[in-house]
Amino acid sequence: MSHPARSSASARSGSPTLTPQDLIRCKRDGERLTNDQMAEFVEGVTSGRFSEGQIAAMLMAMYLKGLSMEETCSLTHAMLHSGDVLDLSTVPGCKVDKHSTGGVGDKISLILAPWVAAAGVPVPMISGRGLGHTGGTLDKLEAIPGFRTDLSAERFRKQVESVGLAIIGQSERLAPADRILYALRDATATVENLSLICASILSKKLAEGIDALVLDVKFGRGAFMKEMPAARQLAQALVDISRGMGKPTSALLTAMEEPLGHTAGNGVEVAETVACLRGEGPADVMEVTRALALEMLRMAEIESDDAGRLALLEQVLGSGAALERFQRFVVAQGGDGSVADHPEKALPPARVCLEVRAPQSAGAGFVHGVDALAIGRAAVVLGAGRKRNGDAVDPAAGVSSIIKAGTPVRPGDLLCRLHASNEAAAEAARDLCLEGIVFSDVIPAKIPLIAERIG
């Protein structure tokens, strides 16, 4: 099969007269795309000059041939600048955000952002919605009556300046190329490519106008990356690319074998967030949140050493300043501020509450493990998550009082509570929870929550 004689030469030159076929052929044949060529591809995606089939073909070529570090940085840069990049230069201080790769019971952002903001670090955060068994920060916040996640860019900037934090959803003008590419990656089985994952995450995060970034890359049964080596590879790539684009970045590898804390859902996680900001949260949630908060204070150069940073974090938490900042944040975004005082009254109640208790087969022993994936799936069945984009979620649905691995247990002891809109959903979720909670006659070995720091 013959090709046009000019295709490879013109592709390498970065000529603006390249056809989509030229660019696809260049990558298909294993050539490296230049900055100009990658920018041309992304422009073609957002302008409609590339057809859906041509975008899919390019994604498959990238998936099969791979992208170099330089190509990945070029793709990230082009996607970042495919729309608006927020300007927060008028906001004093080092603006730092945190991104998590997602898990079950991961309410860390809700606790971390006001805690760190109260310690003097502005936190501009653009978050997502839950899909599958992993919960979304926006869904949790929208369980608070009146809370809005659709702030304009100017209101977002002003709130970060006045309150110290804002959490919103991605607008149509922020990294629009990512929305198109993400949907086609899902449809073409090219989601798992490391470079495409990094470009998707970082193009959205860097569009926030941040000065530095902290990453929480999870591994385990309830995480996107099941094995730690794969999570480490993703974390290292994200750190390298973000730093290559001029943003100081670090990452923590954290375990997601069992749910974080005692809740998984929406409103139930907000209630646990309030407990954490009162200094009464579960040990595992507080450990991970504190470690990420320390990273953010390091990035912003708050205090001269880690001892001073940790002391400041404890002072901010113990004085009530972190909870007060959470309340100001909720009110600023239209939410019911009484959730910080009486979450049980402010949050919507579920119609059905079913207790799951240990069966006779549990004997007198210990909880050997609580499968995060099983609990996450149960939360979806209850109505707290989505099976596909666009599905509605029930703000009152979820799992609470989740027992932890290592807890002594006898038949009839409470394992968790299920919150649902109907009994059928609660019964179906009950079966999933019982399958995911394993018993043993010996205390299980404790799995370290924070496995590694990169950066």
C-alpha cells in the first residue's frame, strides 16, 4: 500500500497543512509527535476537524506505540490550554491542591481542604463525580442541602481569596479536550494507557491556576490500581510530568484494601467529615489526611520544619478553626451551614436503615478483612453511586458503622448499617457486604496505610 510521499516529512516538520491521516500515520508508525503536532491533534479534537473515528484511531496508535515523556508533556500542555486556565495570581500565598485516584469511603478532600486552608494554604479544587464503586467529592458535598458546585470562574477566584478554599466541578471551558478524549478512551478500551491517564488528570488539575500539587495514589482492592507497583509507576509518572511542566509535585501511595473510615456514600461521609474536623474521626482517615496535609504545608513552605507543621495542624484542628473554615466554605457555596453543628439534622435521612450483623458462622474471633470493592458495590446498589455517567445518586444512601479489620466479633454483632430508599436495595446490598467481610480466629496483620512517598 502506497502513502503520500509528503506525509512523514510534513508530519515531522509540524506543518499546519497536515491532515488528520498524516498525524495518525506518524504515530501509527512509531514516530514521536512534536509539540506542534500534538497541539494540532488536540486543536482538531476540540474544533471538530478530527472526526470521532480519527480521534479513536489516534488514541489506539498512542496506546499501542506509547508516548515518550516529552510527548506526554506536550499532550498535557495542549489539553490544558484547549480551554481556559484560571488566573489566581491575585490570591496571596502558594495555592496547593490535592488529587486522589479514588477509593471507597474517601472523604479526605472534604476534611483536608478546610484543615489546610485554616493553616494558611489556599486550596482551589476542581473535583469530579463518582463512577462505579468509587465515590465522588461533588456528590458528597451536594448531599448538603443547597450546596452548589457550579461557581463561575470569578466567583471561584473570589472565594479562594476570601475563604481560603473552593471546591467546584469541571466547567465546559476547563480542559474541554479531556472530556472528548476521556469518553472515547472508555469506548475504545484505551483507558489504561499511563500517558493518557496522566494527561487527563493533570490537564484538569493544572487548569485550576495552582502553584503546587499533592497526589494521593491508591492501590488495593478498592482502587483503580490494584497492585502497588502499578500505582508507584502512575505516581512517578504524574510527579515527573507535573514537575516537567513547572509545578512542584509530590505523591503518597496509600492502601485501599478496606474502606476509609466507617462510612461509604454521600451524606454519611459528610457526617463523618464533621466528626473528623471535631478531632473525633477514625484513626485511618486522620492518618491519611494528616500526611497529605503535611505534604501541602511543605509545598507552601509553611513553618520551617515538619515538627512545626504538624504542631500547627494540631493547633488548627484542636481550636475548632478547621471546622469553622468548613462551615464558612459550605455557606459560601450556598449550603446549609448547620451541617457543621448538627449533621444528623441537616443531612437528608434515608427511608430504610438495615443493620447487617455477624452470622453464626463468624464464631468468636476477629474481622480478618473488609473488602473495599464489595462495600463500594454495595453503596452503588443502595443508590449512592453510578453505574454509568448521568445516573442520579441518592444523597441519603450509603453504608455507615462499617466494622474494621482486626475488630473482635461474635455472632449477632453489628457489622454495618445500610441506608437506602427501599428494602429491596438494602437486602441486595446486605448480601454484598456479608460476602466482603471475612472472619478469622486470629488477629490479621495490620496493613500500613501509607506505603511510600514520591517526590
